[in-house]
Amino acid sequence: MIQSLRIQTPEVKVWLADDSAGGEKLVPLYDWYKQLTLEGKKYGYFVNGSKSWLIVKSELLAEEAKKVFGEEVNVTTEGHSHLGAVIGSKDYKDLFWTLSSLLYSSC
């Protein structure tokens, strides 16, 4: 499945097991997302849009992303965790690591 998507969408993407991430302009990223949805079904991999996050740098891009993706994915300008790390604004990263430190220190 990954090889098939790489041939059809040569933009840079990252995979770990059944988790993937990509960075690209909105329309090519949407095309990749749709192709992943179609290709995935052939292999029993079903994309869950409610767990999919699109992290953009501004409110203007967030509005554009909502026009391109509709309600298929979550869109944020703040940030979101990914594979145990965090991607997003400095404020969001600081808050994430502060809360993570508090959580782990209380164990």
C-alpha cells in the first residue's frame, strides 16, 4: 500500500506501522488523503477522519483547509500530539510538555 501511494503521490510522507503523516500544500495533501482512503480499503486499512488532524500555521490557512477538506478531518492552528511528540505552536508545545511532565511525575 505504501509503495502504491508513493508512486501515485511523490510528496514526502512518513509512516510508522499503520500511522502516517505528511506535509504539503493543501490540495496535494487532500489528494493524497483521498488516495490513502481508496488504496487503504484494498488492504483492510480504513482511514478514520475523526482521528485525523491537519495542523496549519494560520487562521487563514485553517479556513482554506476547511474549504478543501470539508468536515473530513480536524483542523487546528494550535497543534496536536503525534506518535508521542507534539507538532504545533510554541505555546501549544510548552503546554503539552508541561502537562506531560506533571502527568508522569505523579505516577
